[in-house]
Amino acid sequence: MKSKIDLKLILALTGVALIWGTTYLGIRVAVESIPAWYVTAIRQTIASLIILVILIKQKELKWIGWSSFKRQILLSILMVVIANGMTTVAEKTIPSGLTSLINATSPLLVFLGCVFLGIQKPSLKGFIGVFIGFLGIVFIFRDGISDLMEPNYRNGILSLVIAVSGWTIGTIYSKKHSGKPQYIFLNLFYQFVFSAIVQFGLALIFYGKAAISSWKTESIFASVYLAIFGSVLGYFCYHYALKKVSASEVSILTYFNTVIAIFLGWLILNEKVDVDLIVATVFIITGVFITNYKKKTVEV
């Protein structure tokens, strides 16, 4: 018999693909006039308040215990403070399309990490996919390292490397230590509250007191959009999907995010989309697809 279609899972996966594809545009607009760490701090603060209201209304706000609390703090550091935070920092100096493209390599790293930890079996197909995917990264920098001599560009790329590393480790850890789906909002509440405190601290350290009068209206609206959709809805869909399918299968949605982000960056922000970027995108998406593709068997 055919397995029953999981509509909730389909909606969650669709949400991850569409919502996070638009967040790169949102981040780019937000950091135009608001310092990056203030953007992330505002984003997680608003998200925390929204989830708090939901938890109180549903009477689900409670202490999760020290063991679970420590897991949520670790995930908050890896996936919110580091991954989300450093991606936001990077987009101050790196186009949103390129940012999404480099972040798209995370499924390849997730595969390698899962194989190394014994969570997933190694396969020749997987390693071929990783090789092809990283050819895309090589293609981006095929003209040499001259661009990396420019401080802002170099710092942006370095920030992305840190962001991808944090997201990869967090994805693998989240899958290995996954909890029950009904606790997703409660876990996210603790993650967002902790990250908001840390990111406000980082904002004060790096930028000092916020000059709110210089913030543009569109940047403020973009930050609110990132909180509601990018954080609350996006992270909920992502963590729900992780409970149902493998980390690699969830991460494969990254190539949908990439296409959406590159298109929106070109359409709205007039970002350059040249042959090099298109070829690199094809390499990376192809590599991710090959690494994660599995033939579906039908039971009768």
C-alpha cells in the first residue's frame, strides 16, 4: 500500500523553501541602515514576544529542565547567534544572491558530517555530489584571490564561512538529538530569548548605542518581516521537518532558497547576475541534488 501523504510535512518543507528564500532580500534591506547585530537582536526579540504570546494563550509556557535547556542554548548559539547572525553581518558587504549561494553548500557539509559521525552511510554518489558542489565554489573564485584582498569583501566571505559552519553543526546536532514535535515552539522560545540577549550585547559592543533616528522605514519593516516569517514561521517549519525526515533531505531545500534569493536580488535590488554566478549556481545545486537524491520505492 502507498504511504499516507503527510500534508503537515509538505507545508513545513514548502515553508522552509519559500520563506527562507525571501529572507536574504529582507536582511539586505534591513542592514542598509540598521547595524547587523541590531537587526538580529530586534528580529529575535520580536520573535520571542510572538512565541511567548502563543505559548501563554495555549498554556504551554513552562520550564523545560536543565538538560533540555542546555541543548536549546547550544542550538541557539549555533543556528541563531552564529549562523543567522554572521549571515546578517555578511550581507552588509556581500550581495544577497551570493550570500544565499554560499549558504547553499551547507547540505554538502551536512552529508559529510553525518557520514563522519555515523548518522548516515557513506556513498559514492554522495561524494561525487560533494565534489561537483564544491566545484561551484571554486568557480566563484576562479579569477583568483584578488577580490579577497578587499577588506569588506573578505570579511563578508569569512562571516559566511562561520555562518555555514554553525548551521551545519546545528542541523546535525538537532537531528541527532531531536525532541518531540509538540515542543517546537517552547524550544524556539528559549533559543530566541537567549540569542536576543547575546545579540543585543554584541550590538552594544560593536556599534555602541543605537542611532534609531538614522534607521530607514523600509529597514525597520524588513526587520519585522524577518522576525515574523524568517524566525517564527521559518524556524518552526524547519524544526518540524527535521522530526520527520533526514537532515540532508531538509537541507536540500537550500537550492530552492538560493534560486528565489538570486532572483529577488536581481529583480528588486538590481544585483548583478552574470554567467559565472549562474554556472556556480548550477554546479552547487547539481551537487546538492546528487548528494541527497534517493530513489523512492513503492510498497504494494
